[in-house]
Amino acid sequence: MPPNQQRRNPHSYAAILDATFEQLTSVGYQRMTIEAVASMAGVGKATVYRWWPNKARLVVEALSKRCELPPVTSTGDLRHDVRSLVERAIELMVKTPLGATLPHLAGDFDDAPEARVELLEWLGPTRASQRALLYEAAGRGDLPHDLDAGLTLDLMAGAIMYRHLLGDDLDDRFVEQFVGLIVDRQLPRIGTPDERLI
């Protein structure tokens, strides 16, 4: 918790986070300005800078407070659980500003390393629960015992982000192909199973 957190006015704090999230949604990270956020929130620009030293840290905090990241739990049905992982990741990337924001936000991490730390702290618990789900499946014998769960999750997130940024489909077919890749160790194929028989 920042040392000046206790001095924040709760109403202004909430208004700033709401305005930041709205700006990310409407104009995106690159075009968002502290001036616009302050104006929308009804506070002075100095107030924003007093609580957040740069745009990157403000954005990470707004995302962490306005995007829900519930932990995942295993049902014992690997196919169902992996499908839920993929669908949740798609929903987060597509239906919130996170997917479009992350690539631009990462470009500011060299100048705002604390923002990277705060982002990882926010994502950490959900990622840990996702890894635990995959390792539990490996412990049951449903996945290889030497599975690299972290890299598996990176592949999923990277594929979703890449396709989203390029405007490619993230439809049911993509979900099923990615589930098949993890659960059945089956590489994605072109066409449906019936079409491949022709």
C-alpha cells in the first residue's frame, strides 16, 4: 500500500479509477491522458499525480480494481476446467480494456518498473490457482506428470492476445482447438473432423 493511501479521499479515489477505466475503454491507453482523467473525475491533475506518479501505475491500479479475476477451482473434469480457463481468458481480453492495454502498458515498464511489479501482484493469485488446477490434473494422471503449467498458461494467454490484437476469431472453434491441444495433446488442424475425411 502506498504511504499516501491513507490520505486519499475515497470519493475522489473511486472517481479517478472510474474515469481511468472509462478512458481505457473509450480511447485506449496510448491516447488516454492524466488531464482527461482528472477532468472526468472532477479533480485537479495534481491530485492524480500526487497519488500515482505516472500513467502506468494509475492504469494498473484501475484495472486491478475494475476487472474481476476470480480464482479458478478444479471440478475434476479436465476438459471442462480447461475450457473454463480459455473462455475466462478470452472474456477478460475481449470484454475489458485489458487485452488492448497490456501491449502498450508493457512499453512503459522500463520507465515505470513499479507498475510491472504491481501488475504481477494483481495477476499472481489467479495465475497460481490456474497452475494449481493443471498440476492437480497432472497428479491425477490426466496430464503429463512433468507438465510445465506456467508455459502452458503463457501459450494460452499469448495465443488469445495475439489473435485479439489482429482481429482474428476467438470463437468456439478456437476454444475447442485449444482445449484439444492441452487435454488431448492434439495439434490444431484446419477444417472440422468431418471435412478432413473428405
